[in-house]
Amino acid sequence: MASASTNGEIPKGNMWDLDQKLDQPMDEEAGRIRSMYREKKSSSLVILQLAFQSLGVAFGDLGTSPLYVFYNTFPHELKHEDDVVGALSLIIYSLTFIALLKYVVVVLRANDNGQGGTFALYSLLCRHANIKTIANQHHTDEELTTYSRWTFEEHSLAGKVKCWLESYAINKNVILFLVLIGTCMMIGDGILTPAISVLSAAGGIKLDHPKISNDVVILVAVVILVGLFSLQHYGIDRVSWLFATIVFLWFIIIGSIGAFNIWKYDSSVLKAFSPVFIFHFLKRGSHSWASLGGIMLSITGIEALFADLCHFPVLAIQLAFTLLVFPCLLLAYSGQAAYIMQNPGHVSDAFYRSIPVFIVATAAAIIASQATISATFSIIKQAVALGCFPRVKIVHTSKKFFGQIYIPSINWVLMVLCIAVTAGFKNKTQIGLAYGTAVVIDMMVTTLLMILIMLMVWRSNWVLVFSFASLSLTVELTYFSSVILKVDQGGWVPLVVAATLLIIMYVWHYGTMKRYEFEKHSKVSVAWILGLGPNLGLVRVPGIGFVYTELASGVPHIFSHLITNLPAIHSVVLFVCVKFLPVYTVPVEERVLVRRIGPKNFHMFRCIVRYGYKDLHKKDDDFEMMLFDSISIFVRLESKMDCSDSDEFSLDMGQQNTSKSITLNTTEDVESFTADSIVEITDSSILDSVDQYNNDVKAMTSHNGEEDELAFLNRCRDAGVVHILGNTTTKARRDSGFLKRVAIDYIYAFLRKICAENIAMLHVPHESTLKVGQVFYV
């Protein structure tokens, strides 16, 4: 038992302090591996080439809107020809203010190093204010080169907004709720875009064959949809240039024919460029107000454009929209309006009567659907990485383009729901109302998040922020007031889908956080582990044990459960923490942090592997080799350090191909421990272990020590690697409320049962897996 010294010193002991000394956070390891991140500059020719390619990925949805806008604007009859001019004027200024000014000029600049979408905005906010609700985050993660952020003066507007957001827990939850709502609506777009685009394109059959029933058109649309979703697993790498070419021809055709129709039918529609006709249109009463839901469909696809940003530079997207997409859409809508002015009875099929291009329209509709499906996959992957969506299997479909992924389970769910919407509604009007509801809510969420981005990240003048917010919300709330009145006519679909997804995502996030909090509070002291001695009180058998945990410090409870129930443990134990950060990517040279736990003769290490939401976890062979190489480099560098000059030192491994930096605390100040402890150390073996640690580090820094340990590690690897994972069941405590019991015991338990297991997400081989069962009461 530790006792006080004869001169009246305070007794040593304090288990908590000892644990902090033995298992410190990896501040230095993270701080030493910073390297400068430089964005690659592209030549003008490359930018133009990428702008052309972006047509097939980013603009398909927005470009096919002319297929169904006027039909949904005037679904019954055209009461007055001036309504066409008013509707066209609204379309022109919606494309100008929302698509061009808001998104292409402003929102696209709010990308997270080239990543777009709701979660990209959220990650930017999380890096500039402490509002993240992601588990196992540490301030050392902020040392990443991709973790860019600004500092604030306390009394600046940005600083005040930051303090306000961090002061109240409800602010964090509200922002998370907004992000989840936007994500749910984006997934809803992935259901509704293929339905309305393909159904509208298939409707062109009736122009040449008017006797064909609507059921045949629906059947054709369903066949196209089944084919589209069935081919998703092949990816779009091989046909990306074909997609771009088809969409380019589509814009040229609709723009050219639109200009011809203006000249042929009625050039007076060009007066719609005067905003005066908007006020004349809205003054006609409830009929005009109800038409806004159809007009709003002219800007659908702009959110998918932002979500698909990861494939192309911002400048390429801006050039493609400004030079081709925007003028061609204005000409296409103006040409349709000119045709309708002369043929008011043909509103329902005005597109195909004014622009007879059925084959190209069908191909463009398929490409538009593909763009939205890809955007849905991308945003779900981000949500999974940030702990806001159940784990799903993610397949990388391209070796050249990292962002092209395929999620099998989500793909088939989207297909079933898309076919159900197409066959259930049977007409473009109801689908259009549902589509409009999802899009306008998604736009409002983006606007609210952009206000915070402009204040904190860009530190814009409040006048500019107010102008942006007032202009965007005025247009979007106007459209929202129209579509929300038609909830019973189809607008309920995205609301039901969003509500279901919101429950799933929020319960999953809530359950995940509760599991992490339980594991964090039940972790085992490293001091207790060291008190067991080098053999941990067991037989150390040849081999390496990878113990997976969500903890970035401390020893997980599953390990203590394992060693108290089994008579043996592996000769080398590596605690592996795989975590995702609110950044788009973690550079390979900064991905792995390694630290030794305890004396060298314990052969225990901690390895933290960090990923961004864009990164894809490698398969088992590559990952296993990466971890082993990291430990080997750690041991090799550790042996070269001169521990006689300082108590703490670090070395940057920048000269290595896989640059990592390691800090070794070679001596621990045991004398500094005081008696203000909650639990005293009553076993001198713990203090002896600490002393042994100091001696071992000095003794094994020789060249022979390095060779001995590396040879020992290689022998252990040859003996076999076992992956140890927790197979936990999460239950609500008995004193929990009704809602918590339902959320944890039923919804969260069901989601964990059907979602991909950790063994699949981590690509761990089944034949070398050991699961440790436990029950967590949260």
C-alpha cells in the first residue's frame, strides 16, 4: 500500500491521475503530421472539358424540367392567354434569382473543398463552432490540414453568432434537425425525379399514337425505371462522355427549337422579361396562386446539382450553366409559351407538340434520373459516415473516379418506391405536387444553413446576408405557401417519406450517441490493465489481436470482459478506433495515429484511423497491412529516439512514404501524484509497472531492441491475426420513459438487426473474427 513519506508528504496514489498519465490524448501525434494542402489548378482547356462533362452528371434534372412545367402549371385549362406570359415571367425570374444567383453564384461557393450537399454545409459549420453531435471527436482532429476554419474575434458578429450557437444545447439539436430534414427531402427527390421525368418522357408516345391508353404509358415508364435501377451497380464511368453528349444535344435542340417557335408563333412572349407581368399574374387571385406549384418545378434539380458538385470544379459548373444551360432553358420555356399562346388547347402536351424529340427526351430523362440517384447515394454515404444513418453496404463502382458509388439496399428501396409513386398516381400533376413540396423545403433548409455559413465562415457583412436571406426566403416561402395547400393532392408523399426517414435517422443518431456515452463511462482504466502485469494475468499466445472500439482513449469494456472470461490473449494487442470526422477527406499521410500503451514488454498499442465523409474504408487486406506497417514504422522510429536528452520527444516521419508522426512519453512523473484521490492505489505492482516502463523504454532503444521487437511482431503476424469486435445489445434502462424505450428497445434494435454489421463495414474477414457479447443499458 502506498504510504506517506517521513517528511509529511502527501501520499501517492490517485488512480485517475495515473490513468491520465498512462493514456494521454494524441495531441502531439496529430500536431506533428500537418502538411500543406494545395488545391490543384486546372488550365482553361481542362475547365472547359470538365464543364462539358458536367452536363451529363449535374444538369440532367434541371434540363428536363420543360417536359412537365407548363402541364403542371395549367393542369385543367388556360383561362386567359396573359396567364402564359405571367407564368413565363415567373419562370424566367425564378431561374435567374434562385438557380443563377442563389445557387450557381453563392451556394456553390459554400462547398467543403469541392463537396456539396446538406452535410457539406453542416461539416463547415461544425468546424467553425462547437455544434457537432458526433461521437469520439477530439481537439487533435482539428490539426488536420483539411480541417480548415477561421478564428473569430469575441466581439465580432461572427464571434457573437458562434457564442450564441454554442451556448444552448437546443441550437445544436435544431441545426441537426434542419440537416436531417434537408437530407430526407433530398432522398425524396431521388424517388420523385425518376418518376416524373421518365413518366413525362414516356408520355410522348401518345402524340403519334393517341389511342394508346394511359396504362400503357405507365407500363413503359415502369419498364424504363426497372432497367435504370437494375443497371446502377455497373456505375456510369464508361458512359459519362455519352451522357454529356446526349444532354448537350438536348440543350442545343430545345434551345434552337424554342428560338424557332418564338419567331414562328408569337414573339410577344418576350415581354415576359419584364417583372411587371408577375404582379399582374398574381393579382388574378387564388387560381394564379395555385399555379405556383407547377411554376416552381422549373428550378427543380438545382439541389441535386449542389449535391453532385463533388465530381467537378465549381468554375466548370458555373461556366456550363451560364454559357449553355441558362440561355437554352430560357429559350425552351419562351418557345413553349409562344406555342401555347397560339394553341391554348394543347397545354397538356405542349412540349412534344412544340419540340417533337421523343427519343432524345427519353434519353435525357433517364440521365436526369441517374444524376438524382447518384446524388442520393452520395448524401446517404455522408450521413452514414457522420453517424446519422444506419450502416449500409457501399460499393465503389469506378477505379478512376472516387466519388462514384453504389448502395444496393438503397437502390432497391428507391426503385420500389419510385414504381409505387408512378403506378399509384398515374399522372404528372400529383407527382409534380409531391416533387415541388420536397424541393422547396430542401431549398429553405439550404437558405437557413447558408445564413450561418455567410455569418461565421465567410464573415460577410450583415447587409449582404440580409439581402440574400430576404430574397431567397421571399421566393421560396411564396412557392411553399402554394404547394402546402395541395398536400392532399400529392404533396403528402414527400412529407410521409421525410417523416419516416427523419425518425429512422434521428433514432439511429440518438441510439449511437447513447451507446458511445455508455461505452465511454464504462471503459477500463489503463492503470488497472498495467497492474495485471505483462502477461495480463493470462497466457499470451502467438498472434495479433485487433480490438475494435469507438473509444479514442482508455480500454474498452469488451476487452476486460474478454480477459476475465478467457484464459489466454494474443501476444500483441492493438486497440483500433476507426472514426469519421466532419471533413470531406483525411489525407493518407495523416490518417493513422499510433501510440504505445504501457511498457514495451506489454506489446499493446493504440491505433486511431481517421476518415472523412468522402473517404471509403479499404478492404481487410489493405487495412490490415496498413495497421501492421504503422506499428512497424512506430517501433522503428521509437528505437532511434534518444531518450536521454528530454522526457518527451517526437519525430516527423515525413521522409517515409506513409508519413506519420509519433510522440513517446518516455517518463511519467509518478512523484506528482497526490492524495486528493477518489481511489487509492493499494497494489504496488502498478507503480512498479510504471517504473518498469521507464526502464524498458531506455533498454530497448538500441538497434538490437528494434530488431528483436520487429522480428517478434512479424512472428506474431505470421501466427495469425484475429479481429475482436463487440457484439452488443442495446437496451433502455428500466427507469426510462415510454418514448425512449420505444426508440431504443424497438426502433433502434430493429435498425441494428437489419443494417450492415461492423464486420461488413470494416471489411473484416469472417474466418478470423471473434465477437464479444455484451448488453448496454443506456
